[in-house]
Amino acid sequence: MSNKQTTIRILVVLMLVIGVGAITYATLLMTPQAKPMAGNIGAPFTLTNDRGQPITEKALFGHPSLVYFGYTHCPDVCPTTLYDMAGWFKALGPQGDSLKAYFFSVDPERDTPEIMHTYTGNFTDRITGITGDPQEMQKAIKGWRVYAKKVPSPDGGYTMDHTASVLLVDASGNLRGTIAYQEDADVALQKIKNLLQ
């Protein structure tokens, strides 16, 4: 192979590399960045926290938050998730001081403020339970686009099917992501650290 052929081959490869690089760069510039879902998620509500005090959607502003919808009679998903939350707070240490957590009841008919306070206190004092008027709770459930449905049981009671993800909410009240049920602890912690930045 002559020097001229080698030079031509090198130039062709170089042009291909430059072309691919330019296309990749242009694609990255045109790809929209992840943005908060402001205005599309959340809704005004007036409910009651686990200390019997009124609480509104304004509680979600001014600090990052973990938001979870569940209920105290939940057999496994809710206690597992609140246990995970307590572990995340412990793992974060002082880095998580500004982080708040809210546990909204999808079963406010049974979940009184006292029951919510005792229940969340079994895991950590960093989680605020939220309950109240069922119609008002429906505003929060629908506003956050959470699935919740009463399912009758054979014994005459009922359980609740519900969304099992933890919502990651920034200091402006915008949804920034989710943590799936039983997501890898390291992945969950990194998502929370990203929220705290």
C-alpha cells in the first residue's frame, strides 16, 4: 500500500469520526433537558397532619421532600417503604437535614391523625403523616396523579391498591422523579442526593 493510499484512508476515517462527533453534538443540543412538571402535578389541599394541625400544599415548598401515598393497614408495601425512608435519612446524616418526608393516607376513613402519628413514629420522627377529609384527600391523590382504589375483601373489610413509588419533590414543589418500590438502596440514595443539590 502506498503512502498516498494510507493518507486517503486516514483522511476518510478522520472525516467519519468528525461527522459522527458533529451529529452526536447536534443531537445533544436538540434533546430537551429534564424539566420539572410545574403546573401539571400537585393540587391545593387542606388536610391534617399527624399532630392534629392543619396542613396545606404550602408545606411542600421551601425544601426538598419525599412524598408517599399509602395507608396504615397496608400489609407490606407501606411499612417496607417507610422503613426504607428511615434508612435513607440515617444514611444521609447531616446532608439530609433539609429533606422532609410526607406520608399521605389513601385511607383517611381509618387513618386518624393519632394513628398516623403512632405509625410513622415506629419508623422515624422525620416522616409527617397526613390525613383528613376523604374528599380533600382525593384532591391531593388526583393532583399528584396517584392511583388509589378501595378493594373489598372476603371478610367484609377492605384493602387499598395504590401507587407504591416515592415521589421526589424539589423546594419549588415540582416533581423531579420517583423511587420505585424496593429500588436498589444505592440508586435511591443517589436520586435523593441529586434532589438535594
